[in-house]
Amino acid sequence: MSGQVINTGVAIIGAGHAGGAAAAALRQAGYAGPVLLAGEEPHPPYQRPPLSKAWLKGEIDHSGLALKHDDWYGANAVDLRLGVRALAIDPAAKTVTLDDGATVVWEKLVIATGARPRLLPGMENRPANLITLRNRADADALKAALAPGRRLVIIGAGYVGLEVAASATGASAQVTVLEREPRVLARVASPEMSAFFSRLHRGHGVDLRTGARIAGFDTEGGRITAVRLEGGETLPCDAVLAGVGAVPNAEIAEAAGLACDNGVIVDGAARTSHPDIFAIGDVTHRPLPLYGRTARLESVPSALEQAKQAACAIAGKPQPPAETPWFWSDQYDVKLQIAGLPFDADRRVARGDPDSGRFAVFHLAGGRLMAVEAANAPQEFMAAKMMIQNRRTVDPALLADPGVSMKEIMARQTAAA
């Protein structure tokens, strides 16, 4: 395709969950112009969350993972180009150069390049059995490494690390989780929730180590054979999963002169510093209107919200209302649902008994509900999500009393000043 010039109305670079959602949102918003969707992977857009859970455990196949049926793209006049990477954006000429030699001329551009796993120091030349989990190929490599008795060391006790630990334990692998912080989920969960998930994993046989510092790796034949800890302990292993965060793939935007700061800076319509270029998903640094600040969110709901924002802006439709950020994680028989972000929180209120496997932790700032963490507590999650959206203040004593229903608490809430 060297030298080919492709003209389109909207070009979307990145055909992951965010990019695929953007193509669908454009059609739902009534945009009738040509859409080109280009991505590096050989697969049409698919869901990412099941990679560490249902896909890893073999509970769903390609059709269950796919964002849309394969024939949806042709039926909706979306020019889907797989196995190609965007090399450069020229905002002045309104072009994108692809690595197959083609040049895409666009009227509007959507950057949905996502993020990549953060590498472990000294592991830039990745051993064959050092695995990260960001795409389907990663998940397939991890699935192949799991078998009864196989020894898996997971570095990082965030959502991905703990979800994989649960799935690997279900496959009868021997799992060790190493976390350098003093508790699991340290950046994203309350101490109460961290303690609950630590007990949960240890109760399922996971060797969970917090405050663990890695001194190095033993390798042989291009593979890691053991992880060495500070203090001298050596942990033999068959595979290592690194789950130590992600880096936004913003280099192509930076090179094009777009404003960036820990991701591509966008406004409430997902528009970048260029009026005809939008960015969505994990690559963005976005506004959080409910909290009066900006941040980079790595979540499917955030990507879907931004896909709708960009589609409405491009199609000339009114912007949808801002949504409450939310997240979820499935581990064993526990569904953790989080709504909101605990910015400026000065008080935590627990509701229910963690030993029962069903409880919630609410985060308040000056009486206003900012966030909730709900373990197997869907009513608390849904009610709190609505109260956060409505900027409500809540009586902490009511939240702490399981005898008062969430419906009654919602009826007694008051609007925050």
C-alpha cells in the first residue's frame, strides 16, 4: 500500500476498546460520513477486562470477547484496517501516516492509542516468560503458562495482578504475589478494602507478600528461572507477570505538537489543543467535572464516556452530561465496584461486616459523598453512584447503619452547597 492516499471524514487511530467504541458512537450519534479505524493488532476491537478473568479461564471465546460482530464494520461503512500502526500526525495537512506506507487524509481525527505496560527496571530486553497483560496476545501467553503446579510470580498487587492471581489459582497454579507497598491496592483502595482482599487471596492459597523488594532475576536460556528478593530469598518460577502500571501512548501526539501532560490533554468534549483532533481512553488526561480537577483514568467506563463525547462533538450533537467515574474488579466470588474518586476525603465510613463477604466503604469530604467501594454490595454501589452524581451530602451515621436501607438514605440526602 506504499504511497496510497485514503480520504476519510473521521480517522480513528487505535482499534482497541476505546477506538471501537468511538466508531460505534459516531454512527449512533448520526454521523454519516466515512470512518476509518486503524489498529496494530490483527483482531477487530474487543473488550479488555475479560482478559484477566473469563478469557484467561477459557469461559468465553472470540465472539464473547469481541466488541461488535465482525460483519458490523462493513455493514456500518467503517473501514477497518488491522495490523497497521500510525507513525505520524500532521495537524496542518490533516494527515496520518501509517506504517504500511498509506497516508490518511482526514477531516476529524480521534487518537485512541491507549497505554502500554510499564517495564520492570533491567527487563527492557524481555525474557520469553516475562508477561505483561494489555492485549489478547499477552493473555494467550499467560494462559499457556498456567497449568496445575506451575509457579507464577506476579509483581504488583493492583487490580490486574490480583485478578490474574485469582484466575491462576483457579487453574491450580502456584501463585506468589509481590507488592512493594505495605498493602495491596494501595493506590486505588482503602485500607479496609486492602485488608479484605489480602485475607481473600491468602485464604485461596496465594503467597501474598507486601513490602517486598526485588533485588534481581536469575535467567537461563532467555527465561527467568527465579526472582531474587532483598534479604536473600530466591523464588523459583516458571513465569513472571509484571503488573506495575501503564504508560500512555502519547508520543505520536507530542510529536504533532498537541498539548500533553501524563497523557494527551483534552476538554469535556474529548477535544485536544487542536480543534479537529480528539483523544479518548487511557491515553488522555481528562477533566473530572464532579471534582473540579483533571486526571488520567484507566477505565472502560471513562473510555466509553469519552467516545460519546467525541462522537457528539463531531456529529454536532449536544454533549452528554458528565458521568461519575466508576470501576470494577472480579476476584473469586467477589465483585468489587467503585464509584467516584476519594479526592479531599476527610472521613471513611464502613457499612456491613467484611467477614460476611459483603460490605462497603464510603469516602466523604465535609459531609459530601465523594466515592464508594462496594464488595458484593450492588445496592450500596448504585445508590452511592447516584448521590455522587448529584453532589449530595449524607449523614455518616445513616451510612454506617445496615438497618437503614440505601433507599431511605437517598430520600434523606441533601444537596451539597
